[in-house]
Amino acid sequence: MKRKWIDKKVLILGLSKSGVSAARYLSEQGADCYITENKPLQDKDKELVSELNAEGIKVETGAHSDEFINDSYIAITSPGIPPKSEIFTRLKEKNIPVIGEVELAYLEAESPFIAITGTNGKTTTTFLTSHILSSEYNSPVCGNIGVPPTSLIKEKPDYFVCEVSSFQLASAPAFRPQIACFLTFTPDHIDWHGGLDKYFEAKISLFKDYKQPAYAVFSGVDEKIYNFAKSYTGEKFIYAKELEHNCCFIKNNAIYFKRNEEEEIIKLSEIPLVGEHNYQNTMCAIVVAKLTGISNEHIRERIMSFKPVEHRIEYVVNIGNKAFYNDSKATNPEASFVALKSFPGKKLTLIAGGRDKNTDLTEFCTNYINKYASDVILIGEAAQRFKENMEKNGFHNIIFADSLEKAVDISLTLDNEIVLLSPACASYDMFNSYEHRGEVFKEYVKSKL
């Protein structure tokens, strides 16, 4: 239910894109907004802070002062702030409730949400779902992909197609989308949540008790998700597995949807996305499209016209007999699994490494590097640990490079058909973000034409 915000003091935690969007929305509704950022003011943010001040929004950096915190009606948190942070303890002591920006948008908006979560695959599925629905609806993407849903409230879209991370779900106690999708689950963000079980609990909070969506959509190939789905009591649809009803699956080299009757939607050869995982993403998007009433003809047309999301197994260019792919979004080994098995039968050079997340590399080495990579070029802080783990598991075609550009140069000398940047690591040792890393890779590769 939409609240009355006039003259209410609202504390915004973090000078993030979502925090700024929440502050601007609430300020327009009459709230007295205070943004508190623990990090010192960065040069790149000085102009933004001046703009916010001109709009009547107060901003402090370098600390969380009592002046900003005291007497706050509510606090809106940015998703990256861990729940064990001191600021949450102080807010709890002062009985100030805390919610996230996604929760705020859900409570304020009049339009339904389609929520898409999972360790991997969220972004492609979110963009594809929005692309299909946009044949008949105003259905913008938002959420964890960088578009705060509060920035879209005034548009009054037909649907918010919202990628939601476990961080965002942890601060969304009332969030109840009309359709909720759970794609994949692998270990990630363990320290932030305080354990693997708590990470899973954050994900399945979308489907618990009073928050059950009108429709739940679950993977049929992820064992942990499918086991949860079997016990789920609400109306559910399973994709990537053929069942008696309420499913989407592959048969005869085509994707079918079955509710009351079986319908062929699209042939696999017509799908522009690469890899088995993208067939799964496509099936999830098809289920959502069918539930919102999109015709089979429009679903097929929109899938065929979809362009792969940037930095997700994104084709860059061919140089001679080598095809270059940018998968910079693969910031953990599990995300790289997906990319590595997307080119069966091809000789592949993998460029990997970056800031190490210190996850276990056994499966990465034994089931993926050994099976799918011909050569590996390692960069960044994680290079030595990755090399040691690969050699321990029997893989020795390893080359070190001191920069991403040097890695590309080396790849051009190797006799492989595919050059894949899929780092399995965070980017922050050498780049500002995974997007920055991907852009550098693409620009440098194209300069070699």
C-alpha cells in the first residue's frame, strides 16, 4: 500500500544508483531525504551530490552520523550493504525499520512485478522476458541489472520485469510479485549471507507462506530447486523437464509448452542464443510470456529478434579462423561452467582470472577445464591459485599474461577456433567492473582486425 510521505524523514543508506533513485522518488512525494554514505566522497560523485543538494536531498559521506540517523521514519538500504554492518545494529537499537529499494518500489507501484532470481542466468532471462512481453505490453527491465524500479514508477508500466539478487530479497520482507522465477543455485555470496543455507533461504523467500506469487516458475534441471519445487504448494510451472502439465521442455529439436494441451513454440535452430543454458533461459521466458497472454506467434518472433545481452557469451568478431566471445559477466567459476560447455567439439582458448573469490575450483578444473579447454591464459590476482589447481587436476596448457590485452595477443598465436573471455573471477583487481573488463576486451579484439 502506498504511504503518505509528506514531511517524513527518510534515511537512505548508500550513494548507489538505487539509493539515489529512491531518494529522488521519495523527495518528489514530499519526504525529507537524507543519504548517508560510509565511504569518503569520490571525485566522480561530486557533481551528483551537488545536484541532490539542489533538489533538497541532504548527503553525507565518510560516516553515518547520528544527525542523519536520529528520528528517521524508515531507512532504505542499498543491496550491497551486508546485514552484519554496524549501521544495521544502530538502526535496530533506534527501532528504525529497514527495507530495500525493490521493496519500496513494490509497495509504491500500482503495476505487478515479474521477479527473476538465481545465481546465474538472471540477466539474460530478464532481458529476454521483457523483450517478448514488449510485443504487447510496456514491460521494462529493472532491479539488479542497474535500473532501479523506483525510477520507473511514474511510467506506470504494465509489468516490472525485475531481476532480483539475494541481497535485494534479504531486504524485501513484503515483496510479492505476480510471477516469480528461480533459475539456478550454486554457491555464491556465502560470506554476505553467513552460509550456503541462508543464501538459499534468501532465494526461496520469494515463495514462502503469505508471499506466494500467483505463479511460480522453477528449473527442472537444478536438483536443489526442483526438490524445493516438488514441495511447493502454490501454482507452479517447471521448465526444462517434461511433465503431465504446467511445463516447458525440449522435444524433437524444438521447445514445447504444455498446460492444458501441448504446443510447439519455437525450433532450437531459430534461437539466436548460444548454449544449453540459454535454451533453459528461453524456456523460462516462454512460460512467463504464456502466463501473461502473449501469443505463440509473438513469442517466436521476439525470441528470433533478440540480441544476446552484453558481456554474457557475447559474440564479438571473427579474426581469421578464430571467433571471440565476451563472457565478462562470469564472475564466479559456476558462471564460467555455462560458457565453457557452450562450444562442444570446438578447440577453445579460455582467458580467465581476476580478483579471486576463493571458491573451490575442483569441479571447475575436472569437469570443465579438462573437458572443454585446449589452452588457458591466466590474468590477474587469481592466476597463481588457478594454475596450481589446474595442474593438480591434470591440466597443463597454461600461459600467464600480465594484462588482458597481452592475453588477447597470445590467443591469436594459438591454434584454436574459439577465444573465450570467461574470467570466473571478479574484475576489481584490474578494472572498475565486469562491464569495464568486457568493453576493454571487445575494443582491443576489434583493434586487431
